[in-house]
Amino acid sequence: MRKTKAEALKTREYLMLAALDTFYRQGVARASLNEIAQTAGVTRGALYWHFKNKEDLFDALFQHIFKDFRESLSADIENASPDTWENLRCALVNLYERIQHNETYRKFMTILHLKCEHTEKNEAIVNLMTQYNLMWHDQLSAALALCVRQQKLPADLNIDLAVIYLKSACNGLAQLWLSNPQRFDLEKTAPMVVETAMSTLQKCPTLRTSGEAQ
């Protein structure tokens, strides 16, 4: 009997959750499609009906986890929202809150930072991550350029360097906490780190194209 659309969507959801758990336990390189299918309680054929391969599963997880964040920032950029600067601040803080309190976010961020091996066997997944990083870089660049036009950031801000700095601060904080969650309270620490990073974009002379304060 042919499955209904609702049943097919539920199977797809089970497979994504099973992939998340398997990647989290085994690491991406060691995770097998057979194990993912078994964890989801479906046949390997059912898995292939929804996903072409492990990379397709990983990509679906990424798109699902970061959908709200990406779409919200894209909407601000496309609509030239006057609240882009503050919305970016809130989105970053909310992301860390989700990492600490939402198991799905925490597991996927752990996979991204700690369990996605940069090996030849895992080359296709690593290439996907490189694409995600480029997309994130481009989206942040567009958001910061908009903030420059709205005079929330200096007119001579070195946007490429600013994006590298902001990504380094954000990724570094996430990796520090994921490596040792008992070390500090992420929800309390993240707003201060985000505020410091964004204040640095506004005031630090070494992030200007002139390299000196105005």
C-alpha cells in the first residue's frame, strides 16, 4: 500500500533523527546507512527513497537545524530591515540558548564541531561543510554591509575581516562549551561574548580598512 504524504514525512523525520543520533554516537565517517535505517526502524530501501546517501542526510539535517536563523537573516537583508543589527545580536544569543537547552541543536553542533572528521573517507561531508561556511560568510557579509549603510557600523569597516572575526568568536565559544559543558554556563556567558564581539565591530580600529581609529 502506498504511503500517504503525512506518513512519508514522518518516515523522513525518523530518518533525520536517527542520522542525528548515529552521527552523534559514531562520528560522521563511521556512521553507516544500515545503522541509520535500523535506528529509524525502516528498511535501507525506505532510506534511499528519501535520501540519496549520507551526504544528502547530513545536508537535510543542516537545512532543518538552521532554517529559522538563515531565513530570518535573509529576510532582514532582502527587506533592508532597520532592525538588522539588533536582530543579528538576538539571533546569535538565541542560537546559544538553543545549543544549551535544545538537545537536537546541541547534538548537531557537537557533530559539526567535534565529530565530523576531516578525512578522505569523509571528503564529501567536509566539502558540504565548506559550502555552508561560504554561505554563512556571504550572508554575514551582506548583513554587515547593510548595517554599514544604516550607520550602525563604521563606513570604513573591513567587512571581510569583520566577518572572519565574528565567525571566530562565535565558533570558538560554541566549541569551548561543547568540549566541556560543565566549564561554564553558556546561556549566561553567550550574551556577554556576543555583545563584546559586536561592540568590537563598531569600535576596533584594526577592523577598519584604514587600520586606524577615525
